[in-house]
Amino acid sequence: MKATAKAHPIQGLVKYHGMRDEQLRLPYHDSISVCTAPSHTKTTVEFDFEREEDRYIVDGEELDGRAKERVDDVVDYVRKTSEAPHAVYGVRLESENSFPTNVGLGSSSSGFAAAAMALAEAAELEWSRPEISTIARRGSSSAARSVTGAFSHLYAGLNDEDCRSERIETGLEDDLKVVIGLVPSYKETEQAHEEAADSHMFQARLAHMHEQIAEMRDSLREADFERTFELAEHDSLSLAATTMTGPAGWVYWQPATLRVFNAVRKLRNEEGIPAYFSTDTGASVYVNTTDEHAELVKETLEDCGVKSAIWEVGGPARLLDESEALF
């Protein structure tokens, strides 16, 4: 009735934007990402027969409002699916993040992935990770890819059999280093998704998405570093164009974000360093580079006045033993 799990957040490479079904969180198109470690979320859940109401705590704060509703969607789906008699009991869920949240570093992906993994175990669902990804997707579409880990592909679809995540095997995992440029700027990703289809750029983005996915899968299979992360850099610009031309005109980037962009391009174009920037819906920047050049890239970001860290590829969501439970 109790389980603990750990999951890593994702960096979107070919990012999804907008949902055709907000309740099931079915995206309009496929997406591909890579998990980042050692950043992680750890979550413990327990079905408790003495508990009448569900309670969710993240980083010491109890959830309410829309944040609680999103977790409710995940918990209710597990209850409906499980045949375990204790799955009807009240749920206590506690979660801790090892990295800053709501700054564009994918905390919702690792949060819902860890929750889905722990809930499935506690509710005695003997499911594969692609199947568990459909649980996580109900909280965050990106979380589906965090369940399967490393480089993963979430397929678009109208049901759980089609809209699930699978891992992509590639030779890029060992040498990739992701230098994080932390630019604190609170953002609301869900609002951007809600109005995505209202941008006049949205149909143009959809039109080229099939080719982008095919190109990204092929470059990963070939372990082509330059091609993979050039695609990711261009996709970041495409996503921003769509976001900024929606009704609210969301502009997530800050001056520090642009300083990092320019510094990374200077490293690449003038010094031949394999470095490519990427952003999701936030001001913080991922810089994808190799192990050999990671320290130089980190120093470059710090010269831009941006706090930075070197991360690597993270694996799939996994269960932890009882000694690592949060309560």
C-alpha cells in the first residue's frame, strides 16, 4: 500500500505545444526529449484506510487549486484501473525536488513521473513503463517521457494504447553533458498550452512537425551530435515563436537568456566548440555539449552572470527501497 519512486526531469528536444484534450492531456503532435540527472523528484505515496481525504505535499507545501486537481486526475485514474482492494483508500503523497521549480527545468515532468511510478506500485499495477507513462501523462504530457527516461518519444494519439512513451536507443547518452543556465523567472506553462492553437504560427508548426520528429529520430539513431542538437536549438526558436504570438503574447526569455544564446553561438561559430542552446517554456537555458567542453561552457555561462551546473543523461523512473521513503 506504500511505495517510493524517483524520476528525472526532461529537456524537450522536439517539444509539444498545446493539447487536443486537456483532461487526458493528449498533445496535438509527437515529442522527443532527454532526461537530465542528477536533478530528480522523489515521491512517496500510501493508500491509508484511516485517511478519508487525499493529501498532497510538494516541497513542504500542501497543494490546492489547479495543482491539486492535476494530481487528483492521476490518482483517480489509478483507483479506477487497479483491482487492489486498498486502492479505494485515501492517499497521502509527499514529493521533494532536488532542483528549482517553475523556472523552465521540467519539474512537472519528474514530479508526475515519480508519482505515477509510486502509485502504480502501491496500487499493485504490474505495468510496463510505457503503460505507466499513460498514468503520468494525465498530470503532464512531458511526464510520460520522464517515465521511460533517457531519450524518449511520446507518440500523439487519441487513446492510451497510442499516446504513450517509448525509449529511443542512441549512442549519444554517454558523451552528452547538459550545462544548465538558471535564469529565475516564474512561468505558467499550462496557460501557454491552453492558448497554443490560437497563434497564427501554430498551423505552421504542426505542418513541419512530422519531418522534425523523423529527422530527430534518425539523428539519434545515427548518434549525430551536431544534427541532433541543432534540431533542438531550432525547435526552441519555433516553440517561442508560437508562444509569443498567442493571445497573451507570452515572452518567457529574459535578458540573461539572450546573453547565453549569443555566448553559445560565439563559442560554436568562432571557437568551434560543439555547443547548442535549448529552452522549454521558461527563461532558463540548457546548453548541450560534450564532456570535453562542459567546463568551458559552464565558465562561459557564469561570465554571462548566470548560475550554472553540469548535468548528464538521466535514466527512467525507478522504484526506491523502503529506507528512502519520505515518511
